[in-house]
Amino acid sequence: MTGSLVAGLTSILRRLLRAALCLSLLHGHQQTLAQPASCALESGLLRSIVTRVDIENAIAFRLSEQRSKRLPSDGDIASPHAQTERTMSNEMRFDIGAAYLTGKHAEKDSKRAFASFLGAAEHGDVEAAMIVAYLYATGTGTSANCREAVKWFCHAGDSGIEEIKYAMGTHCSFDLERTARPPLTR
């Protein structure tokens, strides 16, 4: 009887230790998720997917496509209250972000550029999503955050930028939050 009692108590003790270990690991994982992710581990990968030159080329190409359309004037950028965020088109959000990022038509301001590109990306602009991912990865206009960079790179890759989709590989396969967002348009 005492042998079976010791075996039973040992079994219970092992289960309690496993449960304590699992709770400890879960608590550590939750703390990690609660903190903004820096790009220490993934910075090489994320910064190699899209470079500053890629961003400049995407902006130049996009603006050259819109030459026949109205480009933002200095007055449009200086007084963003003229159009509310809801009524502003994605093209205008992108153009304003480009103006602030490049310094053309407005004084360079990476924080305002980030905000404009983020607004365009949240409303479905695929190139803006790529730029937002780059800005998060490099910490330009916002604090560096690899989780957000990966999320926006995944959005851009899933929405048609094949180079990003290929470069991200399996990084996007477990991103559950991206299914809650509307698909981006190109």
C-alpha cells in the first residue's frame, strides 16, 4: 500500500510541477506579447525586404502615374483640416505621406509621413502598406516595431506584391490578425 501511495503522490507532484512550468512559460509569453517588439532579432530580414531606394522608387512611380491627376499643393498639405480623414482619398493620403517623407511640396516630417501612409494602408492601399512596414522596421516616424512591420509586410505580400510575399515566406502563415482587416487594393 505505501508503495502505491508514494507512486500516486509522485505522479501528482509531477503533474503540479508540469502545470507550474506551463503557467510560467505562458506568463513569460504573455509579457513578451504585451511589450512592443523591437527589431533586434529580425532587423536584418525585415530591412532587407524593402530598402530606402525601393520606397523612393515606389513613391516616384506612383506619383508619375498620377501626373495627370492633381498633385497636392503646399496649401493642401499645410491645412489638412480642409478635408477630414474620412473624406480624404487614399491617393491624397499617399501623396501627403510622400510629400512629408521626401520633402517635396512640404517640409520633411517623418511622423506626419508615417501617419498619412498608415491612414492610406488602413484604407486598403497596398503600396502604403509596404511603406508603413518599412517605416516600422526602420523606426522612421514611429518607434521600431517588428510585429507591426511583419503584419504590414504580410498585408502587402498577400495583396499582390509578390516579392514581399516570397521574401516573408512562412512569417505570414501564422498571422491570425490580418484576416480581420479588409484586403488591400493595388
